[in-house]
Amino acid sequence: MKIEIWSDIMCPFCYIGKRQLETALEQFPNDEIEIEWKSFQLDPTIEPQSGKDVYTFLAERKGISVEQSIEMHKGVVERAKSVGLDYHFDKAIISNSLTAHRIIHLAKKNNLGDEMEEIFFKAYFTEGRDLNDAQTLIELGTKAGLNSDEVKEVVENENLYLNDVHSDIHEANQIGVQGVPFFVFDRKYAVSGAQPVEAFVQTIKEGLK
């Protein structure tokens, strides 16, 4: 079975969905299941917001108070905690995820896509790393097992793997993806959002019949 996942590393539910799927896959240890990560950008227009935290950023975008934004994020933090993830929105640095997505495509070419996704998710949501920063991106790419010179080349050349990212996003539009995470199983079944583990288990069982 092949599972394709459209995701954005700035999406808190994508990291939660990753954990839910991984828990479900533990019930299928003997089945050959391939995971392919696909790029998606929730907001391609985001620019680095120097000195602005996620709470303030979202408050301004949604026209709500910072206090309301903090309350909204509390629920997400609790949900993340329920699957063993430790979110720190107070440390998260607003970033445009395009360069990170291009690095993920380099990682996919080296069969390290899943490792790269995990490292970027953790860097953004837990560690408060700056994914706008070239040296940070190179360090994280190397941590995933990539060649540092190759990661540096992707960071410095804005055209490398750009078509791959755009192709993924175009494909998402073609199949009607409205939001992420979006999981497609052997191009026969789909699961939208960070669904409970049971939903993934049932879908995988159907797909393996």
C-alpha cells in the first residue's frame, strides 16, 4: 500500500495527524506500506514576521484579540499532548515554508522524506527554531541525514525543487484537497484531517483487502 500525505510543516494538525497515522501503522507490522509526503502551503504569501509571535499573528489575521488567540491555541496544545507532542506556540517563529518544502523534496530523493518532515515539525512546534534562517535549515537537513552541501545548494538556489513543490500543490487542487493533512491510500481511499487512530486503522484494513 502507498499512502500519500499532503501536509504543511506550519500546520499543527499535520504533525498530530502524522502521529495518529504512525500509531495506526503499528497494527500492520507485516504489511509493506510506503509513505510519500506531498507539499502543501496553507499560506504561500506569509513573510517572516520579526518579533511577532504566533498568537499576535493569528489575532491580526482573524480579527480577534490576542487573548482569544491564546485560548484557541490552548486546545491545539492539549490535543498535541494527547498524542505525545509538546507544542510551544510562544516560541514558534512565523515562517514561509517554501524553502523547507524544497528541502523535503531533496530528502525524498534520498529516501529521507519522513525523517525530514519529523525534524521540521519538531523544530517549528516544539523547539522554536527559525525556519527562515539558512544556517538553521542546513543544520536540520544535515540532522536528517542529508549532505550539507546539497542542502546549502537548495537553500541558496530558489529554483531547485520548486517545480516539485508546485506540482504537489497543483495535484492537491486537482483532486479537491481543501485543507491539510490529507491522506490518500492507494488512490482509492482518502482521510481528511487529523482523524482518530481508529479511522486510519479502518481505512488501511479496507485498502489491504
